[in-house]
Amino acid sequence: MASKHKLKEAFEVESEYGAIYTGGLVKWTSDAEKIYCQDQEKINIISVADNKVIQSIGEQINEGAVVEDAIYTFALSDDDEQLCTAHRSSLIKLWQTNDGTLVKMWKSTHNGPIPQLEFSTNSSLIASGGADSSVRIWDHQRKTCIGSLRGCVGVLSVLKFNPQPTNRTVFAAGNDNKINGWNYDTRESVCTLIGHMTKVTSLSFSADGKFLVSGSRDKVLILWDLQKYEQVRVVPVYETIESAIVLPNNIKLPAAIKLADDKIYAASAGEDGAIKIWEMNTARLVYKQENSLVSKASETEGLAITQMLYNKKVSQFAVVSADHNIMIHNSSTFYCTKQFIGFSAEILDVVFVGKKDRYLAVATNSADIKIYDTLDMNCKIVKGHTDIVLSLASLRNFLLSAGKDNTIRLWEINPSDFTVRCIGIGTKHTKAVGSVAFGKISHQTFASVSQDTCIKVWKLPKELDPNATINLNCVATEIAHKEDVNCITISPNDKMIATTSQDKTAKLWSLSNLSLLGVLRGHRRGIWCARFSPVDQVLMTTSGDCTIKLWSLADMSCLKSFEGHDSSVMRAEFLCQGMQILSAGSDGLIKLWSIKSSECVTTLEKHDGRIWTMAVATDESNFVSGGADSLLVKWKDVTEDQKLAKQKEQQEFALEEQELANLLREKKHLKALKYALRLSKPKLSLNIITEVIKLQEDGLDETIAKLNETEKEKLLNHTLSWNTNSRNTRTAQLVLNLLLKDVLSGKFKPASRIKLVEDALPYTERHFKRMTEHLTAIKALEFTLKCMQPHANLDIEMKSDNED
């Protein structure tokens, strides 16, 4: 782990947490170990044990590119071995769940989208319900439609097989609020159940298949007798119902509630955000969940819970909220055991909380705060704010939050059982509170700024009632800026406060009485962030003018300006005892700067949009970033790892060089060549081949013959690189000649023969053209010499006669 005084040079992504569920259907496997979640072009499979996406099914790659074919809905077989998906392209696809293999694919005959899919009890058949009001029964083994069932009106909202294999019926409902039943063997209608006044949203059968419970948005549940096809009881539930499930009579409920064996019980969920259990025969409410983590839906939202699941094996409920969160509750206590965060919208702020940065608090485009345990990324949703949370701050186990509801809240996290308690609420601001900050020494002092342009300092009493939430005491207020205040931060010694605003200024204040100490002017756009240096009398600011500036607190002058971002710099933090700066911008880039040289050390790119926030761990070994792309990315410092890897590489290189030198000195050319090929050293293998040719050209044939298939493949790649240089023409062509002979004889089968021709042919043609020109010149010279030869002989004879 890197210590603070060592400069950082490199970071890499350690983990990233994006959307695991973006709306649509959720399925729970019968063994309760996995949850299937719909995410646009794919189905994510989440491990319930460790809260991670372990596999994705449905996303197809064609020639290196992702094929975009949105999934409308999916179905999971009872044995969890098969998954069926309906796509925008009108295709129905069948997948093997163990490895995500596409088993079958066929074109649906529906006219329009397919909103409903369902497996039969033995998984031999699949029913599809379309927007064209029809239900089709498919034999997926033969990819044939064995029946088309009609009678519904409009888009199908629900589709279910009777769970009894001997009962060959399927039920569906459309826009006419009627429930239609068919015998899918004879394709005849067996019933039309009329009772609901609005859209039917849920159908659930009793274990013996003799009774049906239907739920609707008309705020009633209806119990149907499927032997007589008539109503048994209409149960008013006083809320819009999105999901209803018939429960087994041996289920354990809180307060030792026992269920009678001769009654039908159903759980319902929807608008109120809580699970309710009803005795359907008498229309009696048996139990209502009191500790729900899903807030009741407002009049404009309509729904709080969009789906409810029940797993018989572990006797647990899972509810899916309208804001794409999945929560698992034990039926015996309704205590929430697991929470899965789906799509987080924009990530507005993030901070580490607790000892050794155990927890990570995240503010998204929501009134809820999500707190992750970094050991297993188990999440707890904290409710309290009534509007979007904009800012977070932390000190030890205390968390401070502020939002658009004009309030700030102080929370305490108990690490022993991961519980979060609201200690106090501050309600003095008149507009949205955009930023909060803790004192660095004590959690009892903190400050806030708001769109009301005011800065406020708060004090927490030394003694707190562990069972009550207090009203936080505001001890000082001052009008800070002329426009919206974006950021507030407190100095390391708790003496000064810095604020930044859209009015292009940063201001320094005394924490004790909020007296103005100075104004920093120089940015050309609004200032987003400010941070005090941990060691120097320096303040850092980031602005919409794409710059980062360092200011002297002694004389309020600008010391340095850093330019490199292409758009607004939203956040920055000091690293390495104030020797480096880590910044994030609207351009989606994170940059690491050296203050001494004023240069960018490295640029990190992972986000697709504006980066709103960063949180650096106390030991600076990692940091977390989040932004408009809903992606939470954890980066780790790999500076030391890279240095150690480089040193190790140099040591290994020295040893390899020595080993090769020893082999060459001992004239063990074959062994040296194999060693060079294994190490992928083209230049060294060229020198060895050249040495072999010098000693005996026939020895090259013998040497290459002793190489195996893999070694010949590597030698071929090396040869193609030698062939690009005219100085290595002879060696390269000799080796190519021998390797091509092996290819033609079948002794050597390279991975890509076409690539071999494409890479070798242009350079070889160029070499032969040049050699042909040389040969032509040589032949011309020889011809000239031959022509000169008779004249030379005549001159010699004449000279001899003269001498005589």
C-alpha cells in the first residue's frame, strides 16, 4: 500500500458498478441463489450471496460489435435451465442458462411487440402474448407454433399457465379488463372471467390449480373458482395492485401468525410500497409490512412497488421498487436481508465513511442515500430526505447530507450491525442546500451553503439522546455570494471556511464568526469546487473556465494555473501531502497533476459523461468517481506495482540475455533459437538464424525441421517482420522458402494462410524487383566487359610487337 509521501504516477480501474437493472421483468431462481434482471439488450444474472453480476445473457457480438436488439420480456423455466427472450426484431430466442449459449431462435408470427412470455410447468411449451391481442403456444424443440389463441383485446398485460400439468389451460388478460382461459390442446376457450374494472396486472394460482387470485389497478383482489369459473370473493385492498401471489399455508409470518389449512392466502404489493397478506375467503387483512424501505408512491408517480416475488425454498419475499431497487425480506420478520441497487441515474456525490473507509455513501438523483459496505458491496438504502440529495460529507462514523428539501441531516453509522440513525435535522435554509462540510477536527462543527446564497455554521450538542432526533442548532449565518453557492470546505485547523459561487469568486471566512477574510478573483466562469492544501497556506479552486488555480492565503494572489481539461473542472482533490492534484471534469476525464512541474502526469478515461464527484481514500491507495453516466468506478494506485513489475521485467531480461549469450557461446544454436522464439525476440532470432547460415547454409533446413508447430508459427511471424527490411532480405527469404515448403507438404499449418500471403507478398515482390534490377545491371556490366575484351587483347599484342 502506497504511503502518502510517495508521488502517484498511475491508476487503473479496480472495479466498476453500473446498472444491473434498468426496469422490466425480474425473476428469482428456485434455489434462491440468483436473480435475473432485465437490462435493455441483455439479462443480468446477479448472485444473491455476493451482490455481483456473474453473467449476462442475450447480448450478442457480431464481427466485434454489439448487436443492438432490445429485449421486451423474458421467461425462466421452472428448472432454471432455460431462458426465453422476446426481442424488438420479432425474434424469440432460447438460451442455456449455465453458459449463456443461444440454443434456438425463431421468428414470431406476432404482429408487433411481445410483452409476455411464459414457460409451461414441464418447460416443454412456451406461450407468447403479443400486442396484437393473440396468444401463441410454441413447441420450442421444433420451433413451431402449435396453437394461436384469440379472445383478448389490446396489448396483453399478463399471461400464465395453470401449474397443474394435467390441467391443460392457459390464462391471459388484455386491455378489456377480462381474464380469458383456453385449453391449449384443443385451442378452445374455456372461460372469460369478468370482474375487474381496470387493467389486470397479476394472476396467481393455488398449488392445486383449482383457485386463481387476480390483482388489478382497480384496487381489488378477486378469488376465482376454476372448477366453476366464477367469483368466490372480491377483496378491497385500497391501493393500486401491481403484483399478487398465492402463498403456501405453512409460511411463517411475524407475531406467530398462523394460516389455516382450508383458506387461500395471497400477498399483494403496489402503490403503498408495503407487502400486505390477505385471507381471500373472508377478505381479512392478516398482516401489513411496517418496516418497508419503499416509500409510498405520490399521486404523480402512481406506483411504489412494480413487482413482488416469493421463493418457497428460503421463505423470502423480493420486492422491486419503481426506482429500480430490489429488496429481499424474510417472511418471518420482514427484515431486509439484501438490497440490490439497479439503475442509479446521475451520481451527484460520494464519500467514504467509517473506520478504514469501510463504507461508501452515494447520493444519486434520488431522495434516498445509498450506503455500501465496501467489503461485499452490500447496500443499505437510507431514507429521510423528501427531495433529491445533492451533497454528502463525512467524518469517522458520521455522515452529513443535504438536499433539495432545504434541509441538512446528520447520520451516525453503527459498524457492528450496519445500522444508520438520523441524529439531527437542520431546517434553517430557505432553498436547496447544495454543499455541506465537516470540520476536520470534530464532527460537532459543520457548515452548509444553499441556493439562498447564505452560509450557515452548525453546532452539535455534546450529549445526544440515542432514541431521539434533535433539531440542529445554527450558530452563525451570513450572505455569502450574489449567485448560487456551489461548494463549501473547512480548513484542516478548523479556522477558516472557503466558499465558491457562480459569481466567479471564491471567498474566505472565519469559522468562529463568519467574518469575511478575503475574496479570490481571477476565474472567468463560475467556480465549482474548492479545497485547502493539507500542509500549505494554499487554496485550490476549479472552474467552468476549464482551469484549476492555486491561491496564496497570505496575500490572496494566484500562484499557479493548470490548463488541460476541455470543459468545466467539476471536482479536484489534493494528493501526496499537497504535492499532486487529482481533478475531474465535464469531459469525462480524470487528470493527475504535478504541482511542482504544473504538468499532467496521467489522464484516466472510463466515464462517458460529466464526472460530478470523487472520493479519495484516507491512505490514498484508491479513489472512487461517479457522474452523469450512472457509473461508480473504483480506481487503485498501481504506481508501486508498475515499478516492481518493471524491475522484475528488467531482472528477467538480464537473466534471459545471459542465458542466450551462454547458449550462443556454446554453439547451441537450436536451443538458443527456441529460447528466443519463446521470449518473442525477433531481432535475437534473426541473429541466431544468420549465424546458422554463416556456419552452414544446409544447417538451416535441419534447424527449422526440429521446431514444433508453435515455434514455427512464432518464427513465421518473426520472419514477416524481418522481411520488411531490405537488409534482412536473404535471411528472411531463405526461412520463408523452407516454411512454405512445410506448408505445401502439410507438415506446418499456420493459423492464417491468407494473412501470411498478404503480409509477405508485397515486400517479397519489392525485394525481387530490386534484385532483378541489380542482376540486370550486373549482366550489362558483364556484357560491356566482354565487348571490351578483344580490344584489350589487340592492345596487348601491339604493345608486344613494339617492344620487339
